[in-house]
Amino acid sequence: MSTQAAVATEKPLHVRVGEALGWTDVAPCGDIMATWASGWDGCPPGTVHIIGMGKARWKIPRFDDELGGGWSATGPLIEKYGIGLYPEPYGGWTARRNFIDGAYMILREDRPLAAVCGLIIQLARAGTL
């Protein structure tokens, strides 16, 4: 496994989603316990560099947190990217995006936001986000 791939697998899901959406300069902030709980920050898409001050850094939203505001961060992305979210009959969730040519991309996970987040990452990797 490459070093870049190893680092990517160490990042929490919400950080990988942020990167897929265009966040840059992502890094843990502060102590390690806060980092894995929610303490990652970076520069959102469109951030400008202010001379003498650097780029503004913001806390990356918890796109994957079912109880801690994840729906408010991820819900608009579901609508923006045309993602369907469906419960599976025997447990789990499927996130699906249809394309104009009839093709589609799906991802199944145990939790609904994890399915949406995983699909957003896949769409970004495929260049179809």
C-alpha cells in the first residue's frame, strides 16, 4: 500500500468526504482525542488566501454523524448530487445515483449517512461528482 493510500485510510470518513468535495489542507487540530471525535479542519472550496493572514481554516462538518448534525451537513448534498437513499429489506442502506445514459452507481452500508458519504467519495474518484 502506498503511503498516500495508508494516510487516506487513517482519515475519518467525514474528512475523506470533505476532500472529495474540494476541501484542501486538511489536518487534525489539537489533541488526538478531539481529532478523532471531530477535530479536523481545512480550507473549504473557494477559500481565498489573505495576504499576511494565510487561508481561513474551518472545522470540517461531520457528514457521517447520524446524531451530531450529519443530516444537516449531508442532506443538502443528497439533493445537490441527486442521490437516492433506500433501506434494504434485511438491514442496511443503499445510496444510488442515476446518470442520464441509464448507468448508475450504488453503495451499500449499515448506516444511511455512511452509504451517502461512501458514494460521494466514489463519485469524486470517478470524476462524476
